[in-house]
Amino acid sequence: MQTSFAIMSLNLAAVAAMMLGGWLISLLRRNVTIVDSLWGLGFVLIAWNTFFLSEGFSGRTTLIAVLTTLWGMRLSVHLSIRNWGAGEDRRYGQWREKSGRKFWLTSLFKVFLLQAVFLWVISLVLQFGQLSSAPGHFVWLDGLGVLVWGVGFVFEAVADRQLARFKSDPANRGRVMDRGLWAYSRHPNYFGEFLIWWGFFLITLAAPGSWWTVVSPLVITAVLLKMTGIPLTESSILKTRPGYREYIRRTSPFIPWLPRKEVP
């Protein structure tokens, strides 16, 4: 059986190869948005590759692989349906315009391979949780992690479904989604993603010496709160939906909470 370093290296090579294939498809289609669909699939690939190559506790290895598959496949299908026929994402379109003829090469490194590296770093918590053979039984941290993961999965899935249904109604064009979970958080899907990765961390924390894998949920949290999550999303929405400022005033940005009352 291969060493942990060898397995992690193979995982990095595997997701890089997957992203390289996605890049080649994007050249044919002149649309790099396919990278969004590959994001969740990359974690599934790493989880099952580790599952078959490692000698970790089979119960925890299976648990992590199954939870990763449920989350990754749902996200990939959701994003694929959302992006189908919608053209290239605005962010990538701006990069294409700035890069000009060199975008074919820029997209390889700036979009696909960069995301492969990010994906691999974030998946360290999944990999180490599967590679460790101790403890050779489930502990309370496994149960707590599954509970946190489950709440996050429901939040993300329900929020995505509610938003998709809202956008599918032509009468809602230009309006702000402030119903369902979106009445209590401006980004309930991001909050769900946040819980999912902290849930994975709690499961892996059962393994000795796994504290360092906190880097995975910390990176996800930073991305959601400070990078391409809330800041990028809201800067775009503010330009197209005038009512969003009022929505910001009365609605919690991240952690679900009761809406602020309207001032007479």
C-alpha cells in the first residue's frame, strides 16, 4: 500500500488531469464556465481515490467518501443545470476580454490549474481523515461532525433550490430573493457550505494529530467571507438590483437570524 505522501501526490495529479481535460473542452466550446461543474467532482475524485488506496479505518474512510459524494455530486448537478445555455460567466468573460488572444493560455493557469490547487488544499481534511487508521472505531466527534455536515447540506441544498425556483419565474426578474431561508440570511447557501466543511473537520479531528487540517475549513471560510463569495456576489448584485441595499439593511449577511424590523 502506498504512503500518505504518495496518495496525496496522486490526488493532486488526478485533479490536475481532470482540470486539464476541462480546459481542453473549454477551448472547443469557448466557455470556461465548465470549471464550476468540475469543482464538486474534484472532491469526489479525491475522496474515492483515497478510499481505494489508503489503509485508514474503513468506517471513517467510507463515511467521508459517501458524504463527499453526496455533497459534490449535488453541487455539480446544480451548477451544471444553472449554467446550461447561460453563456460564459461574467467574471470569466471579463478575464477573456482583458487577456485577448492569450486567454486560451491564461485560462489554463488562472482558472483551471489554480482551482485544482485550491481544491487539493481544501481536500486535505478529507484525505487525512481517510488516511489515518486511528482510532479504529467511531467516536463522538464523528457523530458531531455528521450532524454539522447534515445541517449544512440541508441549508445549501434548500437555499439553492429556493433561489433556482425564484429565478425561473419571469415575474421575479430584477427583484431581490428574500423568501424562505433567504429571509434570514443573504447567503444561506454559503452558510451551508461553511457548515459542511467544519463538519468534515470535526470528523477528521477524531484522528490523532489532525488539528492542522483546520486549514481546509479556514480557507473555505476566508473564500466565502472575504474573497469570491459574499464580496464578489454582492458587488455584482448591487449593480443590477436597486432593492438589494434595503435587503442588506434588514437581513443578516451570513449566519441566519431574524430580519430587522422596518423603521416607520
